[in-house]
Amino acid sequence: MGLSVRERGETVATLRWIHVRLMETIASWIPTTPEMEIKLAFGTHVWDLAQHADALGKRTYELRMPLQHSLPPSDAYQAYLAGIAAITDSAERVAAFYDAVLPALARRYADYLSRTDQLLDAPTVRIFKHIAAEQARMIGEGDDLRRELANLPAAPRALADGLKQQEQAIADFVVHRDEKTEAGAA
Amino acid sequence: MAVDPAKTKVVRGVTLRADPAREDCFVVSQHETEMVSERDYNSPAAVRSIMHREYNNEVQNTEIAAQMLVDFPDAPWELRMELARQCWDETRHARMFLRRVIELGGRKGESPIKNGDWAIIGMIENLPGRLLVQHRLFEGGVMDSFKQVARGFREHGDSRTAEVYETILADEIQHVRFANQWLRRFSKEPRAVMQMAAALNYAHGVLRALSPKDGDRSLDDVDLAAEDHSIEINTEDRMHAGFTQAEIADLVRRDRHGLPAKRTGATA
């Protein structure tokens, strides 16, 4: 059995929250990262993440939620993102974003696509596939960036590996709300 | 939101936002007297220096738009989308100018840079004030100067550089236009109007305090106080960007009286 309308909406709204947070994170890194090429890559990808958040936010409206609705992910996922936002070293920022965060999101999208009904949830499927393709491009641009910056010291492999493990340990990043509680809160 | 004193600097008695991070290859200047100022379109060294200055200006614009996304998370989503798009635009502009520096035989870090716009905007603590000063005042001024500079390069046979300026000018129209649209909305809120007035007053005060004084000379010995910075108002593009006829007439009138109605990107 596929996902309910409510489960789809919660997942989409949670992913919107995550994309907005990631947009803010790499935006905050732009003035504080010395290397111009990295600033420019982050500046480019701020716009990509904003567009992804926007597409997700339009879909929430179609899933019986407000337009551009966001739901915070689980505490563990928020802690994972907060840890990434606190990174200060340029090479580590690049590694965290392009080697850990974006590939982890790709896995989340693939997992969702394997569980949802492709016909009943076709608009979400289209959006997720589009975002996944875009983020694959962004990962490639992260590789280009490191080729351009041959002098950038490599971030410790353990950093990306540790972040991947931390993310994979979070079974479900979506907090499923009680329908009555949600209605009361609204 | 108050600016953390640890994130400020003082230049000629004026408190400004401390510089954003830069690589060691750059010499970061604090005042026009520490910059190269020659504007000769026929001098390859001067042209490279102009391109290099513009390169850093565009990086600054990326940083300013990005910092607005960070500092104002509760801004309307449609406005945040405009700022995010601007981040991308400014990165492309920076790449265009650096590419031109390299085509002309230069390199990143070859001449001093100055983060003047960042230093002012970073001291303005509210969104309406930043939109007014950065987008309407500074980028509005860039629309005027880029049109004139593009024409100058074209007249001197450098159509490749002119094309870069013309391309960027088209993008800047949209940046000024979205700001004007939001400023008109904000202008219905008295608190926002006060914030805009305070920001404008602050920016004009800083520009006045940092403007070249008699005897100020650039690194390449240009008499800065004697330089002519007059730039024709770019009426057509200002209209595209949402300025009304009356607002443009005000700018022209202020220009005639020598008031600091605008600044050029080339002096940022």
C-alpha cells in the first residue's frame, strides 16, 4: 500500500523545511568563506535550493496544506543540520554539503519514490525526480569546484563518512502529526 | 537585531561592518586612497583594474543578498525567492568580470579591493532599510553608471567589455525593480517608513564622511577630490525598474544640485 495524502503532505512539507534551512546555511557561509570560487558556488546553489523549496511549497498546497507550508523534521535531523551549519572550515563545508548532505537527500527521495504510488502521487513524483536530477548536477558542480581549487586541502574523509552515518541512523526524518493535534494547533 | 561590535570596524571615524572573508591573495583596502583609480579606457592596466574592482563588487553583492536571506528569515517567501535569485545573478556577474580580467592578462588579487557597500549595508538592521539603500540607491546608481561605462567601452572599440556591462545592467534592472515593488508595500507601514528614512540618513552620512577630501590621492596618484563623478541618470532603465516619472525628475534635480542621490558601482 502506498502513502496516504496526509503522509505525502507531511513528507513534502518536511523536505521544504529542510531545503529552506539548507538555503540559509549555505547563504550564511558565503560571507564567511574566504575562497571566492566557493562563495560563487554556494551563491549559485542558494538559488537552486530556493527553487526546490518553492516547488515543494507549491505541492503542499495541493496536498491539503497551506501554500509554502513547512514542517520541522525530527529532532535528530534538526541536530544533524545544525551540526553542518556550525562547520567553519572551507574544505569541510564543501565536503559536508556536496559529499554528505546532497547524496543523503538523493537517498531520501529514492526511498520515497520506492514507497509511493506513482499514479496516485504523480505530481510529487515528478517534483522529486526533478529535484533529484538537479541535485545530481549540483554534486557534479561541487566536484568541478574542487578540481578548480586544486590547492584546497582535502577535508578528512571521516567528516563526510560521519555525517552520512549520522543521517542514515535517522530512520524517519518526518514527524507524523496527530491529525486532531494539528487541527487544534492551526 | 543589533550589530555585534566585534563584527564592526572604524574607517575615518565611521563605524562600519567588518569585511567579509577574503583570501590571502587580496589586498583589502579601507578607503579610496588605498585603491587604484585610473579610468582610462585605452590603458590595459586601468581596464584590468576596473574589471577587478567590479569582480569584487559583484562578490560583495552576492554576500549582501545572501546575508539578507540569513538575517531576515521571516521575510515574505516571494521576496526571499528574489534575493536567492539575485545571489545566482551576482555570482555570474562576478565570473564575467573575472573572466575579462584573465582575458586581459590579469589575475585574481592583482589590484586592491574594497568592500564599501557591504560595510554600509551590514550596519542597517532592518529589511526595508537594506532594500532601500542597497537595491534602490546603490544598485539604482549602478544602472546609471553601467550604461555610461558600457557606452565608453564601445566608443573605445572594446565591445567585449561593453557587452559584459550591458548584460549585467539588464539583470540589475530586475534587482532594483523587485526592491521598488517591495518598498512600495513597506511604505504603507509607518514603522518601515521610519526604518527606511533612518537607513537613508545613515548611508548619506557615511558617504559624506568617507568622500575624498582635499589632498586625498589614490595609489596611482589620482587627485580624488578633483575627480568628476557626474553620471547621467539612466531614465529608460530606471523606468523599467519601477521608478516613476516624478521620482526620476527628483533624481535629475538633485543631481543638478550636487546632492549624493546615487553612487556608482565603480566607486563602491
